Amino acid sequence: MSTKWEKKGTNDGLLTFEVAENKIEEGLKAAFNKVKKNISVPGFRKGKVSRQMFNQMYGEEALFEDALNHVLPEVYGLAIEEAGIDPVSQPKIDVLSMEKGKAWVVTAEVTVKPEVKLGEYKNLTVPKQDREVTDADVEENLAQKQASQAELVIKEDAAAENGDTVVIDFEGFKGDVAFEGGKGENYSLELGSSSFIPGFEDQLVGTKANDELDVTVTFPEEYQAEDLAGQEAVFKVKVHEVKAKELPALDDEFAKDIDEEVETLAELKEKIKAELTTAKEEAATNAIEEAAIALAVENAEIVELPHVMVHDEVHRGMNEFLGNMQQQGISPELYYQMTGTTEKDLHEQFEGEAETRTKTNLVIEAIVAAEKHEVTDADIEAEIKDLAEQYGMDENAVRGALNNDMLAHDIKMKRAVETITSTVKEA
């Protein structure tokens, strides 16, 4: 195959290649078999016209476009391989020549993966991580467990304080007109939880059961209901009950209620310390890995990052996020309605991190190439087993979802990360 690659920019270029005559014939046969079933010619049953007769009637050139479309994916793939390029965009195809009896000449405008010049990625130094679990950490965790078991007890003729729960009726007015969505009855609101509009909860501190009051607030400028954004409103509120949290005693009985595996409060504290230690070790490991990878990326040089790669990363992240939402029964439309955002807002949210993720992937792939990591069939089988156990899937289901090339790529990427992290030092 005659192939030529000409760079037209940092990462853009023009790939020129030929479609050989044997491939053209393969495409013409496929194109003819596709169209002949719909052709009626006197003297022939429908779909039985010969190719020679078709050529006489319509000209073989009528098949050229379909023939090219049939063979183009394979021929383009071979041209990419021969040119030694790695496109990251869909090609813009143009036909230079398509003459009967000669090889066809085709061009493809493409953006290719940028060159990565690696800097230091071994023996990196990252900030030292805190792994110590103190008695204060244990007590804080114990207090959280205690709070989770608290009961709400009605406060008789006592004023509400931050942390108390008030049961209220409320209705919101803009001027003298009640607005939609601003009404609730017997609503339990924990004061200080920031569940309501800023300023609302503060004005209920000090109220008692049966109090009635007007609460004046100003809606945030970015509030999802445009007719209320930045506007002042008054809520007419009636307080039915004030409830305080009653914490259980921290004793052996509490410990046994919290965890069936312990008998005493001392044993519970020991278990909490062990769990916190494991969590801190994992957090430290993750932080070291993230810091080391970020430093390896910072040390590398990428002259120009193709916009198309960042764009694809944004949409990959968005699709993954919205897919997770749909698994929870939340459609994209419902998500945007619930959050008061738009598809554009979500795009901007993911765009902020997409460039960093794209650079990181490119650097790790460059390390894979530099280290010449090899993957065996045994490595792939081990990866399949690990994935099957991790996600509770049958091994054959994993094989069906991921081909060997994908698995090998993931294994190499993991090994590149290990190359970075295995020699990292803390200081």
C-alpha cells in the first residue's frame, strides 16, 4: 500500500493512501450484491440481474461510492498502521481519484495523539502523609455513632436551640401572593442543618411550641426558580413542636447495641481505632499515588493538547455520571430539574477536570511505551478473575464485555502507575 503522512500542524495532518485494485473489486462485489436485490430488469427475475448487465445499464461507477464505504474501514486501518500514527479524531475523508482500472487515491484529515516528552517519573518525592490515629479521632467517631442513635424528645415549654428539631407548617409569599412550592405541613426541620434558604433556620432559634411568626428571607441569586432568584420573600410559620436530641449513655450496653462483635465500650474503642487506622492507611496510599502521578504529569511536556481529546473526555465523564444517575432511577431531565442546572452546566463542570485527566492518561501511556511492559495470556486470565470477583460477575461475562486488547491496555496502565508509585518517597 502506498501511504503518505504529512503534518499540517502540531497534532493535525493529512494521510494519503491508495485503495488497491483487488480491494476495489472486493468492494464492488459487495456493493453490487447489496443493490441488485432491488433491481428489476426485463428478462431477469427481480434481484437476479447479472453484474455485466448492471454495468451496461447503469455504469460500474454507480457502485463506486458504496464500494469505497465497504472497504474503507479496513484500508484506512492498514494505512494508519503503515504510517505509524495514532489518530484521536474521526477522519475527514476526501477522494482524490477514483478511476476505473486504477487504484483509488483517498485522503484523510486527522488529529493524532500528541507527542509526550517524559520527565522524571521514578524516585519522586511527595508530601509525607499523616497515618496517626489519636484518641481524639476515636472519641469523635464514637460521638458520631452516639449521635446516630439519639432519640428526639419533645421539649415542654422550652425554646428551640441549634441542633433541635422543630415541627412546622409554613407558606411562602412574594408580596401578598403565595408562590408555588413554598408550602409545607408538619415538616420536621433540624435547626442548623442548612436545609432551608439561608437565614430561615436562624429565625426559628428561640421559638416555642404554638408560636406563629413571619420569617423574612432573600433567595440566592442562583436559585433554580428564576422568578424567586435574588428576591425577598416572607414565610408564615407555625411551630407545632420543639424536639431535642437525647443521646444514649456511652457504656457497655451502648457498645453491644452498636456492634454485636464487642462486649464492652473499651472493645468498641479498640475496634474503632483499628478501622480508622486501616482507613487512614488507605487514604495515605491513595494520596501518595495521586500526588506522584500528578508530579509525573507535571514533569512531562505535552506541547499542545488536542481539543478533541478533551472534548471526548468531557462527554465520557458526563455519560458515565448520567448513566449512574439512571441506574438510581433518575433520568437526565429529572437530574437537571432537581439540581436547577442544564446540560451546559454539567459540561462546564466536567470540563474543569477533563484536561488534567487527558494529560494524565497520555503520560501514563507514554510510560507504558517507555517501560515496554508486556502482557501474557496468564496476566489477562488473572485480570479476568480479579474483575469477576470485584464485580460479582461470571468470568465469561467479563470476557464478553472486555476483549483481550482492552484488558491488556488496562493491565499495562496499572503497571505504569506501579512504576511511578513503587519508588516514591515521602518527605
